[in-house]
Amino acid sequence: MSNPRVNRLSEEIKKIISHLIHNQLRDPRIATMTSVVDVETTRDLRYAYVYVSVFGDQEVQNSTMEALKSSSGFIRREVGQRVKARYIPEIVFKLDKSIERGFEIESVLAKINQRADEKDEE
């Protein structure tokens, strides 16, 4: 059962963090193709799990996650200034690979379709 207050707070945190990543964080380790996919806030509002998608190889993803984790204090402070809440959740970044998996599945399906077309032509 989802709590509407927690859902609203999660969406607001998602907007704020996305804006901060793209406009205020100047860490060169953060990839330009970084996007916030989802934010899950615990019911007690102590933790906010921020799922981030990073387009690039493993090294780029690791450096981006390091940079985001090191700037989590700044991000939490900025969220606290923009959100009126008794508790500001601890920000925990997690890498989301669902977009990459989608690309992989799409390429596999394209190969299957190509092979099926080749067999139909024979």
C-alpha cells in the first residue's frame, strides 16, 4: 500500500536531484548522459534511494556513481532547502541498468527478425 505523501515527496526529490545533476554539479566525473530514473523513499522518510541511469561503459558508470556518492551531502542540503519536511532523507544512489537491458533486448530481437527474414527469402 503506497502512501501518497511519500510518493509526492519522492517525485519532488526526483525533480530536484535531476535539476541539480544537470545544472549545479560541476564534477567532471559525472557523465553528461546521466538521468534520474526513479526515487523510492522509505515510509519513515529516513532514506531516499535514487536510481540513476548512466549511458557509457563500466568505467564511466563507476566514476559517475563515485562522484554522485561524494556529492550526496551537498544534494541532501539542497533538497532540504527546497522541500518543507521534518526529516530530509539520506540520499543513497543506486545504478539502474534497465535502459541498457532494454537496448540489449532490442538488439537481440532485431537479430532474430533479420534471421527470420533471411530464411523467408530462401
